[in-house]
Amino acid sequence: MGPTGLLTLAKLRMPVSESAAVRLWGISSMVERETAQSID
């Protein structure tokens, strides 16, 4: 999810959904980082 997705959440003003999205984004970021390391 990029800045556009975050802007959409901000417009919706739904703190619960926003924190859930942030958590998911953090998890996917960690997965991507681990995957990149595995490839190397």
C-alpha cells in the first residue's frame, strides 16, 4: 500500500481500520525484507 492508500484511510477517518492497515503494511514490509535476504 502506498501514500494513496494512507490518504484514503485518512479521508475515511477510521482509526481502527487505519491501525489495522498500518499493522498489515508493517508485516508485508518485513516479509518483503526477509524474502529479499533469502534471494541473496
